[in-house]
Amino acid sequence: MAEASLRSRQQYFPALTALRGIAALCVVLFHYSVGSFPNLHLTETTFFVGKSYLFVDLFFALSGFILMHVYGRSFVDGPSSATLGPFLLARLARLYPLHLAILGGFVLLELVKLTVDRSGLDAFGGSHTLGSLPGSLLLLNAAGIYDTITWNGPSWSISAEWIVGLAFPLLVPLIVRLRPAGLLLLYIATLAGFALLSAGPQHDLDLTSDWGVPRCFLGFIGGVVLYRVWGDGAPRWMATDTAALATAAAIIAAMHLNTRGVFVVPLFGLLILCLAQNTARVGRALGTRPMVFLGEISYAVYLAQILLLDSVHLGWRLVTGHEMQDAGFSALQSLGVIALMVAALLPLSILLHRRIEVPARGWLRRIGAPHPLRPAFQRPG
């Protein structure tokens, strides 16, 4: 009973925050290394980087877990006028301001291309068309209305999270009433859904603007189920360093060996359960201030990565007149450029986090919800 009471009072999961930061960096390495720089043939050594798009599925599961923790109690009996508005505004405040700012950066980049059109640069072409701009503005770029990702590529997952989040208040009263057997069946159903998605033309889970919303929905539901498991009392062995490290090693090995995503997703779920309750060395290491701060800026890292990449490629074209992929970089030189770009992305993300994300989020919440929803659980007093 005392353990259950402690669980019910816990408010914050520093290890999960740090995990989000690590996952964001892995996605960055995926985007920066796959087809962005010459002479990088990482799959000859490992498939880990090439499979790192799967960390987006970890984001979806974490989103379901954390939203259930913070807002679950508010929707146990379904949505109401008193709870639905503040929840939706809080979600919009969390997702939209930085998304809008980065989208503005891409529009500015296209305007720069217009001014140097004589260099042969095509402005407002490719995935950055004026016709697809409204969809990005309205967070509908993952709704299946476009044939490909548009404007800021990673923002498809933000669109998917927004769309799936609209269903969250309706899902809570159903899931909270499930017995353990029902939870197990529901989680198995999500894995079956992942298997069906991965059986499509892509033959795995790298699904974005086409099947991104179902992909997000399955991961999100899985995260909600994981929260129920945590809240009901996950097995004690999951709280050990051995369990956390073994699960992390299994994830790395599975991705290194190019294992299908449907087998990696449940390992992500196990890792979430392990880290949510780990207070030993692993939990303390991830709970250090630098690691938690990396998690706090992870949204900015995730959203700004392609803007920085496109800016670097544009700068290279303006200076040299050639594509960077055509440069005579060796593999080592390409890795050096990637390291420099990651080093530049971190301070840029800190700036975006502190100057745009946090102030705008706070402002929106203050003007729309002076009395925000009470979190499901309070910090230990």
C-alpha cells in the first residue's frame, strides 16, 4: 500500500525526460547521415543509425504515458466543458509555437532562394510548395492529404500527435476500466497493428505522411497501457539497473541487426517501464541536470534539425555552386561535418527553447487557461 501511495504522488520522471533527449539525438543522426553527406556507407558496419527513425515510435509511447500521468484523472469520466478546453489549449501551447517559428524559418529560407534564383536554386519547389503550406500551418501535414512530407519533415509526427491527442479524452474512460487481461490484449493488439503497418510497401515502420497517424495512434495507445501497468505496480525486477541496461542493450542489438520495427517497439515499452521506476545508478545518471536538460530541449532539437541541415546545404550551394553530396568528402570528413552540425544544433535548440518555446507556451496557457487542469498526481510534499 505504501508503494502504491508513493507511485500516486510521483509527479516527474527525470529518466524518461533524459530518454527523450537521447532519442532526439538518434533521430538527428539518422537524418544527417542517411543521404545527406557523401561517402557515408554506415550500413556496411551497422544498421543502428539507419533504423533510428524508430525512435519516433518511442516518442509516441512516451507521449501516451506522460499524458495519461498528467491528465488521465481529468478524463476518467470522459471529457467535459471544464476539462476539454484547457487540455486542448495545453496541447496546442506545447506543440504549436515552436512548430510555427520553425515553419517561418523554412519560408524565410525559400525567400532567400528566390533572391538568388539566378544561381539555379528553385524556390517554393519540391516539398516546400505554397500549396502545402496551409496543411503545415494547421498541423494537418500527417493527415494523408499530401503524397509526401512537406516543409519541415519531422513535423509530420507533431501533426500526428496533435490529431491523436484529440482522441485522448475519449480513450481514457475506456482504458482505465480495463482489467489486466484486457490491458494485455490491447497491447498485443497494438503490436498486431504495427505488424500490419510494417507489412505494407515500406516493409517496416518508416511511415510518415501516409500512415503516420495510425502509426502514432498505435504507439500512443501502447504508452497509455504502459502507464496503467506502471500505476498498478510493475514487477520489481524492472526497477533494477540490470533490467534497464539489458533492455537498452537489446534495443541497440536489434537495431544494429536491422530487426523489423514491430520487434523493437515492445523493447521501447519495456525500457519505459524500467526507467519510470529506476532510482538506482541508471536512474540517477539519467536524472543528472545535463541529461534532464537535454530532454527539456529535445523538442527544439527535433524540430530544428532539418532547418539547420537545409541551411547548411543552401550555404554550400551558394558558395561552391554544387550540391554538398557531390563534394569530395571522405567518410571521415562527412562524419566531422555531422559532428559540427550537432554541435551547432544544441546551442540553437537552447536558444529556441528559452526564447520561443517556453515563453510562448506560458503565454498561451495564461491567456486561455488562468486555472489550468490539475495534474493527475502531485509532487511529494
